[in-house]
Amino acid sequence: MNGTTGGRGRRVVLWRHGQTAWNVERRFQGSLDIELTETGLAQARRAARLLAALKPDAVVASDLKRAAATAAELAAVTGLPVSHDAALRETYAGQWQGLTHDEIMARFGEEYTAWKRGEPIRRGGGELESEVADRAAPVVTENVEKLPDGGTLVVVSHGGTIRTTIGRLLGLEPRTWEALGGLSNCCWSVLGEGLRGWRLLEHNAGSLPEPVLGDDD
């Protein structure tokens, strides 16, 4: 699955929410509904001003507070409505949710290590990463299909969900998705549509994409 009919020049900006108190504490949020900090709101306002320059055509967001509040900042700048979809929520991670990184390592160290190796692990008894992609990637694809040629969709979601969605849209094997690396709070990745499917144009970016010039254009 590459999520594209090919060659219409559309873009997807996958934007992670701003900082929460649990991010600072390195506490696993998962599908729990944690609000932005004041710093997180400021991050969202700054990023929204930059992303508005891309002239997005549509915005879709997770319905969790941290993503919805981030998306609202872009809506305030652009005037675009935001549609919310629970399928864009962060990975449900069962017993891991609410624990700090150190607590997870102490209680679920073998499980964590196996997950990092790329094994299909239900962290804390929760969702597989492939199941997260199963629910989130179609939301992106469906909203992309509504765009005009050359249009841009902004998807406001969560680090884990964004990584798995990128992996699915690029057609990568799930065991390799960890190689994409994480996203900092309020940073984004950009996928561009080409004749052979989606390409990763930017990853964990905090500034506007520059055009690719030279041999790889």
C-alpha cells in the first residue's frame, strides 16, 4: 500500500503535537488524554505560523486534547476548519501508559528490548504498531484524495502514530519503522507524491522545506 494514485503532486505534513507535562517527565502517554503545557502552546503557535506559509488546503487531527489544541493554532492562522478523527490517536499501550521510561524498563525491560529490535510486540498488552498504521494511514489516504492537484494536507497527530503511518505510506516493512526515528514536540515530516508513490521529503523538521535541487530532484 502506498496510498496514492500517482503523480498529482500532493503533499502531506504530519505534525506532532506540542509539549505536555508528561513529555517532560518522559512518561508514556499513549491514548491517555493529556493537555499541552504553556510551552507546548507556544510551540504550536510558532509552528502554525510557519506551516501556514505552506498554504494547506485541509487539516485533520487526532481528537486527543494535545493534538486538537495544536491543530487549533493552525486553524486560527489559516481560517481552515479542523476535522478530528479518533483513528489518529497515539498507540494504546496498556500497562505502559502513565509509566516513566525508567519504570517501563524496570517492569517490562525484555518487552521493551524486543520492541526496539523490531519484533511485533503488544507493549503493555496494547496495540501492535501495524494495527496503529491500519487505523491511521487510511485516514490520511482518504483526506489526501479530497485534495486538489498540488494540494497540501496537514495531519496533527502523535509521534508513534506518525512514524507508523509514514512507514505504511512509504511501503516499508514494520520491523524497519523504528529507523525513521522520533519527532520532537511540534516538529513535522513531509511526504510528497510522485509517479512511484510517496517520498519522504522532510523528517523531524522545524523549518519550512527547501526545494531539492541537483541530481536527486
